[in-house]
Amino acid sequence: MKMTINKNGSVTLSGLTATETDVILAIVDTANRRCFHEPEPSGEWYSSDDFILRLTDEQRKALAKIGSGIQDIYGE
């Protein structure tokens, strides 16, 4: 996985498989639909539900690979 910051400030992730992309989309979609329904009085948003997402074994392996790639990008 490679992250490129473009001149216009957008970010491009490349080198992701279809399964890895599917995992990212599933996580974002689930968080959007299940969490963060109302802001706190402070203006911050906390998940209002346990973050539940069901993955296949292939998707779980893809998630681990994505997480590792993100750690490499951010040097963690």
C-alpha cells in the first residue's frame, strides 16, 4: 500500500486489492450507519453504539494487512 499526498491536498492510496478496498468501505459504511448519531454538548462526536462489523477470514486478513500498511505510513 502506498499513500501519496497530491498537490491539491487530496490523498491517493494505491496498491490495495479489491478485498482490502471492500474492507475499508465496510468499516466506513458501518461506522456511518451505526455510530455518531448526535454530538456531545462539547461538539465532539462519540460512537453511540458498539462498533460491530462481521468479516470473513479473507477480509480479516486484509484488514490486518491494511492496518500494518497504515502503521508503516505513519511510522508507528
